[in-house]
Amino acid sequence: MSDYEIISNRQLTHKTWVMILSGDTSAIKAPGQFVNIAIPGKYLRRPISICDYSHVRGEITLLYDVVGDGTHILSRMRPGRHLNLLNGLGNGFSTTSIGSSPLLLGGGIGCAPLMALARTLRLQGKNPIAILGFNTAADSFGMENWFDQIGVEAYVATVDGSLGTKGFVTDVIREKKINGDHFYACGPMPMLRALCTSLDMPGELSIESRMGCGFGACMCCSVETADGAKRICKDGPVFRKEELIWK
């Protein structure tokens, strides 16, 4: 548990914000982990995926949607203010025992943890392709340009066809004839379920959930797996495709 200084906090779309924090990053061991933020006046912390981080600069980048009182308060905070974080929570994505052509598949704010993942994969000499899905062009926050800056090919799909391919990330894979040997995904549960049933390759999925403690004590966040119920915050948020049971 540490305090972090807000370096910047700016609005990207009608609901999405990006915040950069300065502080100790040593607890972050893998892309896909998350932080749990104490919000003034709120009893429960807010879990937010780590979008990107730099151990050299001591910075953490967070993407978040304003969806309730807690994130609304967060969006009003200005640079120079300090936030208390539980940092480096959960288990992140594994990146070593995979092939050279992974697919990074994100839906909405679930695209966030794919940025640090992409950087890690590129440093390992792999060639990931990112496919980002949104409802409309107004929901897209331009993350495809971030991927382009680190040399990662990226595509966008929107349900209404107002940006990129019309449809879902699976439609991009089919339309562009994209091949991969492993997939990573984060987004709404219907999207994750569709990917598990339609993609014939191994994969890892980061599951978003409301949480209480964030470190496995309260048991309020769980998902059904082949080995019984597991805590998303402690055993996840990343799970292997074959672990999950869809009902």
C-alpha cells in the first residue's frame, strides 16, 4: 500500500480517461495485473487494470471509464494530488511459452491491459497483432495509434461500422484473414465467451469484475473453473482458456 502522485489526468472520450501516476512500480511483475485505488469518501477501493508502466520512470498509466460515483470523483482529480494504491495485484499474462504471432483482443475499456502486454511481447522479439472492439467510433480512444508507435499492427472494429470493420473482433480476424498461434483477451464476458468458442488456438483471458478487498480475503469475486470456483482478484484476473467453464 503506497501513495502515488497524479502526473496527468485527461479525458479521451465522452466516458474514458487516462491517468498517469508517479510512484513505486516494483510490485508490478507482469502485464495484466491491476491496482486497487482508495477513493475519498468511498468505503470500497476501485480496481483498475494497469494499462502501461515504466520501472525506469516510476510511472503507471491507467485507463478508466466513468461509470459511477467513484470513477466520477477520480476524473475530477488534478495533477499533484496523491492517491493511495494497492499495486501489482493479481496474476498477469504469461508471455514466455507461446509462439511468435499472438493476437491481442480487447473490447472497450478491456483494451487497457493490452498495451503493457504488447510492449513486453515486442521486447521478447514477438510480433503481436492487436484488434480492438468498440460499440461506436465515439467510444474509441485512439489506442490503435499507441500500438502503432511501438511497431504493433492494430485494427479496430465497431458494432455500428462507424470506425474500422463493422462487427466484432472476430469479424476483423475473418475479414483480414489474420492468423495467430495464441490469443490474449480482455473485455465483456459475452465477448470472452465468443472468443473461447470460436478461436481454435490456446488463449488467456483477463476477467473484469467488481471486487471488495482485491487480494482474495473477502471471496466476493469468483468465476467457475474446471477446478472449482476461483477468485478473480487473487487467482486471476488472467485465466487460461481451458480453465473457464461457460454455462
